[in-house]
Amino acid sequence: MARLGGGTHMNAIQAAGQHLARCDTCGQIGAPASEPCCRRCGAELQLRRPGSLQRTAALLIAGYVLYLPANLLPIMETRSLFGMQQDTIMSGVVYLWTSGSWILALIVFVASVAVPLLKLVSLTFLIVSVQRGWRAYALPRAHLYRLLELIGRWSMLDVYVVTILVALVQVQSLAAIAPGSGVLPFAAVVVLSMLATMSFDPRLIWDPIPDATDKESKP
């Protein structure tokens, strides 16, 4: 018996145990052994994505490596008659907070600093749980992955970065604005976290849980 969530113990009937797979493109259920391609959209059917954990881990490592320069390097350089100013994401948050726009500062901090880090940490937790064959709380972990998918699809972090630029620069006609060295690492972290979420196969969460049909077939 396995704990799926909320303290409830139960056995799960897995599609893989029935040699069935869900199409990643359209959601159609098919049998890869007899029908290698989806009947609805023609995409390849796979019981599990080959190399899912390895690809996800590689993307996460790259994301962790770029996370620090993304937040420490300036994302914008402003040149005017008064000199040059360099601003990082955190300096933008501090500026917004000290200027009284603490709600906007909180939104920018959460969207541009906290969310990317939480996505990396959450995916790392999911990878570790799969590699160690955890059976406990499979359903909450599956919900966590769906939440990561939702955040990656709708977060639009670039919108908040533009908000930082507008708030910091306050567009002056005599100011020349250029992207700083932190723009590329920041964009790379966002893209890498999205790719890592897409490459992770959530079906691996359920593999350690015994299939109910296998148990019923035993004498």
C-alpha cells in the first residue's frame, strides 16, 4: 500500500501496467506496442520519456549556475548628462520599496527572484523523490508539478522586468538606456526553468507505487 496524499493508503492502477500511454500532444490514450503513433495527432507514443531525469537535471544545473549572475549583474545601464547608472533586479526592488511602491516591489521580487528559485528547488525535490523511489504523497507531488507547469505558462516574468525598467528610468528624453550584462543570464534562467519543467516526466512519480492489477493477478 502507498500513501498518495492526505494520509490515505491505496493502490493505484497505472496505465503503464496496462501497456497504455497518454499522448503528450493531445492527451489521447493509446498502446505504444501496437500503435507507436497517436491515432488522433500522429505524435509518437511513449510509456515514459527517455532520459527525462537526465535532461531535467542538466537543465536545472545550468539554471542554478546562471541564477546568481542573473540577480547580481546589472540588467540595465542608464547614461545621461549626470553620468551612468547600473541597476540590478534587487536594486530595482529596493528603489520601488523606498519610493513607497512596496506592493509593486513585492510583485517584482516574487516574480523575478523568488519564483524562478522556487521552480528550480521544486523540480530538484521532484527529481530526488523519483530517484529515491518515494511512494509517500505521490498525489501532492503530482499537484506540485502541475502548479509548476501553470506558473511557467502564465507567469510572464518579462512583463515585471519591463516594469522595473520603467520605474527606475522614469523615461527621460536625455537618457540613453542599454541592456546590462544581467539580461541574458536572467532570460536564460527563465527559459531553462521552463524547459526543465517540460522535460520532466510526471508519470515517473507513480512508478514506485504497486499496480493494483498486478497484485490482483497474484494467487
